[in-house]
Amino acid sequence: MNTITPLPENPGILTTTVGSYPVPDWLSALPSEQAVNDATRVIFDTQRQAGIDLPTDGELYRFDINHPDTNGMIEYFVAPMGGCDTSIGRKDAEAFRSMHSMGFRAKPAAVVREALHGGGLNLIEDCQRAAKVAGGPFKFTVTSPYMLARTLLDQHYHDFAALTLALADVMAEQVSGCPCSCLQVDEANIPGNPSDGPLAAKAINKVLDAFDGPTAVHFCFGNYGGQTIQAGAWQPLLEFLNSLHANHLVLELAHRPKDDLQALKDLNQTVGIGLGVVDIKVNEVETAEDIAQSIEDAEKVIGAGRVQYIHPDCGFWMLKRSVADRKIAALAMGRDLYLGR
């Protein structure tokens, strides 16, 4: 059994990453189970040496040699899930496109043909494998049931809410008992669909409530090929954000208009704010001064002490390793500069 390393009790502002990290070239060239373990250790150590307090495994638990340049945000979860069929025929693809639910996908990730269940999905084993090489506290990331539901063609429930909540039940069962210091649920669709907030919150809360420990929810406006794929703003999402059972939120703010911060003044005071201060959609590396200034600007608007975490806007999987390494180093140095360390 892995011992869960707790987070610092009086952290000030913690640094964290959001999820994915550039896959080492040698892993793509010579993939094996041992190579994945070694690469995971390297990614953990790279982050810790840069000063990241709460690193992730780079989402290498989802590594697929057939798709080394993606981070498995959807397919990793639904492909092994019981009730899902990944054999997509012409009629399935046409039916999915007619729904207009995911404009950047030409076909569904899977077709739901029967009641959903865990099937071959085994997230606790994935988390245990990461814990063995983490070397300290770490965050484990999973995709929101709402976001998963948006990528599926439903031929069983015939009701989007029922499908979403069925996915939530499966994911809740999967995260229970995971040996990580923090569980993060990732959601990149609701910012563009705020009217679905009550349903998405109900589904996400099922997953959060199943985990015995600190939790986070990450929101961004899409990171597909380095592009924003969802229009929207934080203000229409306030009621939704305040209804979540998360300890803190992980928010895209570096690649956003400055006035987005105004909406966050009305977030529940009991919910910690994670501030996106590193733009993952550009190669330019922020300076420590840039990071410190972003924290200062945010706390002037939302209040001193409200920022609990700083982080990149989203995952790093599309950037070169040399760029990502320098960005996380700047993240930690900027935090230290702001706190006068």
C-alpha cells in the first residue's frame, strides 16, 4: 500500500502543474512499461527540481504509443469502459456530427450501446503506479463526466443527463481510494455551455465526493492544438463554480482578458483560487517578474490571500520539453519573488 503524502499545512501560495507534460522523445522511440515508469519518475523529478510543490505524473499513465502526441483525455477513459463501443461506423459518425455537440471532433470517441460500468478501466492501479515513483505529494487528474458525455454517441440512455450521471457513477467508483495527495477533475467544455452548469456540477460533485482528500477542478476554454475551442467568460459560470465541492479551482487566466478577474471576486471565500499565470498557448517563456506581477494584479482585484495556487493555464503536452521546463522554473521563481523568499 502506498502512503499518501499530505500537502504542506501553511503553504502560502503553492505551485502546481495542471496535468500533461511533454512526452520524452526516448519514450516515444522505445516504449515499454518500464520506460513509462522511468519517464514518469523523470517528469516528477523535473517538476520538483524546478520548485513545483504539487506536480502531476504528466498524465503518462495514459500514454499510448499509437497516439504519443495526445494525452488521452477522452479515449483513455471511455475505450475500456463497459458499455462503450469504439468501433465507429459511418452511421455512427453521421449521427454524432448531426448533434453539433463537439465541432472539433468528426466522430464520437465511442458509442454507448448498453448501461455503463467500469469494464477494463482501472484508475486506482494507474494512480498506485504513479505513487511509487512520485517522491512526494502529487496530483492525479481525471476527465469530467460532463466532458466525456459530450464526446459520446448515446444509443442506450437516450437522455444526456442520464448519460452524464451514469459516467459520473463510473468515475466516482474509479477514484475512490486513489493514493494521491489531491484529485483534480478536468473540465474544458462547460465554459462554453454555462446553461448546463447544474448538470455538470451534479456529475462532477459525485466524483469529488468519492475521493477522501483535497480536491480541485480545472477549467479552461480548450487546448486543442494550442487553440481556444470554447467561447465564454467566467461571469456566467459563477453560480456553477460556487456549487462545486472542490477545495480549490484551477482556472485559465493567463490567456484571458484582464477583466475576467473581476468575476472571481464573487467566488465563495471557502474555495481556494488557482491562478493561471503561465500561457501554454505560446512559446514565449514568462519571467519571474511576469509571474510575480500577475499574482500582485490578481490579489489587488480578488483580495489578498485569495490565491492559493499558481499554475499554467492548462497542460503542456503540445509544447517542447525545453519550453515547458523553463516555464515551470519561472513559475516557482515568480512565486518566490512575490512572497519575498
